[in-house]
Amino acid sequence: MSKCKKLSTLISFLVFIECSKAANILGFLILPFVSHHICLYPIFKELASKGHNVTLITPLISNETSASNIREVDIEFIGDVFNQLQKDVMKKTSMVYGLFYYYDILINTTRAVLEKDHVRKVFTDTDYDLVVVENISPLAFAPVLLNKAPVIGITSFEGFLNAQDAVGNPVHPIINPHFFLHQDIDLNEDLPFFSRLISTILNFTLRVIYKYYAIPSSDTIAKDMFGDNLESLGDIERNLSLTIYSSNPIVNTIKANVPSAIEISLTHIKSPDKLPKDINTFIDNSKRGVIYFSLGTNEFCTERVKNKIHIIKEVINNLPYDVIWKWDDDTLYNSENFLIKKWLPQQDILSHPKVKLFVTQGGLQSAEEGIYYGVPIVGIPIMYDQETNVRRMVQMGIGERLNLEHLGVKNLTDLIVKVANTSHYREKVNELSKLIKDQPMTGVDKAVWWMEYVIRHKGALHLRGKTRKLPMYQYYLLDVLFFIAVFLLVILFGLFKFVQVLLRLFRRLNNIKLKIKQN
């Protein structure tokens, strides 16, 4: 072998060793929702399977892996904290306070985590090569104050505006209306003027609240905990290498992303497993088809549903189908055509060909699962982005929507029977199922590739968009519009004065002519 060839082989080998070197990765997940956990955890699991050492602060400890290079730090207590904060805030109906309460809940939930000594110790006990933060509030970036590593923000939904703004990803209030905007938005038509106005005001207001309320509040808490000589959490967030968020062009609106905004989806989708024996027997023995009924795991959701339990029970008794219902109280009653359990393997059930319909609250992960497995839906939205998700699914022709407050025996029964018996819902969802599956790579593989990219290059600041540094008056073109308005006013004023001068001139000429005639 020639010297050049040997040298080339050696270099290739050394590059391979360097690229495959295990990195120390810290993941900081805060929201205590199963739906959020199940779509983010597979990413960290895959990082560990590739040899990286993963430390994961999480409110939901997983039993899915025995990998020695995943260390889970339990913050399960935060579920009770979050639910109590949510209940306290929901009691306050002031319109002004309503603009701030989302950030109040998220900041105070994060604060409760950071107050734990065993959590703060994790931030400094290892030199991390990458920190991955669930980007829900500025305070969530506190680990970066103590461990100067490249940072990635990640969310299991489209995310708040700050998650996009941090990397300069433009979010147009008309093309991409915020999920807080619960309007009858037709995906195939322009928003009416009033909706456009409200969406623009909402985007502007949320940015103002974040900059002048959420960031200062978080900075104050961080300085109380870690000392006064700290960089602003807002500045740390603006130095994100990437923002990774869960979205797809079937369920969500289309976005024009900058390179540092990484859109992933279907990270929680897995190959169907064999169903537990009792569930499998129940479905296989069904001669009428099965309705799968689940309205989520969030405690606030279940509290609101409890008031409608008597209605749901009556509907189930009268339906011409067999029903599987996920509910916290599995002692309600049982019958030949009804199965109720506290926990159910949702994806495995939806993948069964005898399942005719999915009654869901419309969370993003449930929406993706329904479409992926080709099951029409009846959506009963309860909170947050569920309203927008369900409306979109209705507009796509894969199901129908029912307001929880108006839920009754007749309208719920009629809607379930209509969707289950009408073939075009099934045909449309099967069409979308083919589209949503046709991807060049999985969401997990895409997220892991970009995380390793940040590790390899010790950050990815070169990918961020310019808009992250723009002040709001420039972002919304207020200075340009002001200049144009002033310019037009000056022109109009000049024209007005010019006309006035002409009129005076004509009057003088007319007066001169009159005097000449009189003489």
C-alpha cells in the first residue's frame, strides 16, 4: 500500500473515531404530560443507542430501556405542582391577567423544578457537550447559566412564538395564525379581515408580554437562585443553535423555516405490538366494529370531562358498536360490548382493522396517530391547541367536531354513527395516511442528526435567521409604514397647499377681469 493511501486510511479512521466519540448530553423536560413525553423520549433513547451519554431530567420516568448510558432524574412531583397552578390560574377571570397566565404557569412550574437541590446538581456534575431544553419559558434555560454548552430548544408541538423568534424563524400572523386563535379558520381560504386583525394583535401582544414580563420575571428568579452576576435568560435563548418542534404539513399549517428551525413529526409512532390478550379478544370478537374513546391524560381535561360522564355512559349503552374507553375510573361498569381501562395501548388499538372511529380531545399526537393509522375522528376539544387541531381535521374531511359544553346524548350518538357509517371519512383519512407516512427520514432520525450536527460543530449559530435581532417595530415594518404615511401626508398637504394657491390665483385673476370689465 502506498504512503498516500496509508495516510488517507489513517485520516479516515481518525475522522471516524472523532465523529463517533460519545458526547455528554443533558435533556431538560418539564411539562408533566404523557403526550409530550412520548414524542420526545424516543429522541433521547436513540441518542443513547448511538453511544452518547444522556442525562434526562424528566417528570415521567420511562421503563422502556435498561441502557446504562441513559440516566433519568426524576421530577415526577411537578405534575401536582403544574395541575395546582393551572387550577389557581383558571379561577382568575380578569381579561388582563388572562394575557399573562400561560407564562405564569410555565415559569412557576420551572421554578419548582429548579428549587430542588438534586436537579441543580445535575447541571454542574458533568461537562456537557449539548443541552436540550424543553422551550416553554425563559427560566427553562437556567442549566445553560451553569454549564456553557451549545443549547437546543425543543417542543412537542408547534411551540410558542419565542421558540421561533429565538432562531429568527419568521412566523406570519396571517399565514401561520397562533393556536390561541380559536376561529373557524378554513385552510383553503384567506382569513377574514377580523381574524387577520385579531391574529396580528395577538402575535404582537404575546411578543410584548414575553419580552417585558416573562423574561424579566425569569431573570429575577434565576438571580435569586444562582447569583446576581448572570447573563439574561433572554440573551441565552437568543443564542440557541436550533429550535426543534413537532409539526407536519398534514395536521399543521405550512411554514417557511430557516435552517435552524427543524420541523419533526411522528417521533412517537412505533410498529404495532401484539395487543394484551383481553383487549385483543374483545376486538377480535366484535361483530359490529369498535369505537375507541379517549379524551387524553391531562388532569385538567379529565376534570372537565367528569361532568359529562353520565352522558358518555348513556351514549355507550345506546351505540350499535363495541366501545373501548380509556378512563381513570375503570370500575364504572362492564358489559359485553364495553371495555374500560385506566391505561390502553392507543397506537396498537388504532392499528387494528376493526376500529371504526376514534373519539379524541384532539391533541397533536392523537391527531397524528389517528391519521397515521387511517381512523376517522370525532373531536371534542378541551384546551390549548386541541380546538385548532380538531377544526383542521374537520376541514380536511376526516371527522367532525363537538363542543364539550354542548355535549348531549343525542348529538354525540348521532355524530359517532354518522362518521363511523360514512365511507368518505375513511377514504379521506386513508389518503392522508399515505401522505403522512411518505417521508425521507423519521422524525427521530432527523432530530438526532441535527443534534449530532450541533455537537460536531460546537454550535450552529451560523444557521439562525436575521429576524431574531430585529426590534418589533422593524419586524412589523412600523417604521417603514410610518415613513410612508408621513410621506403621503406631506405630499397630500403639499397638494392641498398647491390647490389653495391656485384657487387664490384664479380668484385674483377673476377679480382683475371683473375690474377691467367694470372700467
